Amino acid sequence: MRSVFFIPVFNEIAAFGKVLDELRATALPCDTILLVNNGSTDGSEALVRESGRPYIDLARNEGVGYSYLRAVEWALDNGYDVLGTMAANGKMLPSEMPRVLGPVLDGSADYVTGSRFLEGGASPNLPQFRRRAIPAVNHFVRALTGRKLTDATCGYRAWRLEIIRRARFDWHAAWLRTYGFEYYLYAKVLMSRQFRCIEVPVTMRYPDKGRPYSKIRGARDWYAMLKPWVAARVDGKGFA
């Protein structure tokens, strides 16, 4: 199976250069790394364009979900079978990509997501708010999907594109452009029981205390991340 990992980039000049260095230094299991410049204006856009990797250049930031949507379209148009994603902010290790992608490539899973809380995972400098909030989100997700997860919010993922080809829901809906896309799709996959979903241990590195660690804007963005789980439950649409 042909696989592509995409990296959405929005104003990550402090960390993205290191991520590119780590990618160059790592024997990656995927065929392609796709970069999506999501309207960066801090110099990250130049790193994307000069990286030597295929990229999508968006004129403005329409949300990480829109980056995800465009990456899916690119992967489908270019004949890939598996799509993965990792962050541009340095929290995820390219060296751990085999853990995430491997189960999809060897046929033992259809959808894989990382967990910093499984044995073998780690989360150095994890802020106290996240340490409390993530288990609460896990309980919320279990109540809606019936599936017990250890880390419902981790964005280190890989999944078979056959999943999106079989979707009967509108994955281009405008409301999915912020944080909605990946969580809505993940919720649909978990609820369908048609696909094999697993978590694997990964490391999520956080900066030292006092340094910014997220672009999530308080209650507004947390709502945008939780809404897709409810919508996936109530709209009754699934897969062919």
C-alpha cells in the first residue's frame, strides 16, 4: 500500500525547522511526506516551499480541518492507500512513525491513533490542565461511542483511505474546517464497528513550563473539538 503522511503548518517557525531536520534524519516508513502551509506568515511558509517535499500552499488559515480535507483530496487524487498525520510543532517524534503506520501497512488495523498514556508512551512536561482534561474527554468519548480510549485527543494518526471512500456523510461540510474533521471522522469510524481501530504508544513532547504549547483558544476551540463527537452520534450517517 502507498502511504503519505501530511503535516499541517501554521506559524510554527520556532519548531518546524527541527521537525524537518528530524524527518531528514529518520528512515521513514511512508512513501511521501506532504506539507500543508495553512496560511503561515512567520517564515514557516518559506520552510515549506524550500523543503523539497510536495506541498499544498494555502493563502490563508481556514482551520486545521481544512488542511486535513485538502490533504485527503491530494492523497486520493495521487493514488495513495493510507494517510497519516503528525504535527509541525515538534511534539511528535518522526522516529515513532513506524508504530503508527505499521499496523495499517501490515493489515492488522484500519485506523491507528497514538496514545501518550499506554505503556511505552510518554508525555514529558505535560501541562496539568491537559493531564486533567484528556481523561475527561476520554470518558465523554466512551459515553458517545461505547469505545474505551486512553488518549482520544492525540493527533498522531494513520488510516486507510478506503474509509473515506466509503463515507456516506458529507466530509466536505464547512463546519468541519476547524477542529472538526479529524474528530468527526474518528468518531464515525469508532461507532461504525466496521473497521479495526487501535491505539499505539507514542511520545508527546511539551515545552518547558511557561512556554506556549498549543494554539487552542480556550472554550471556543474545545467546543469545536467536542462538537464532532456529538454530531457523529446524532446524524445517523455512516459507511457503505
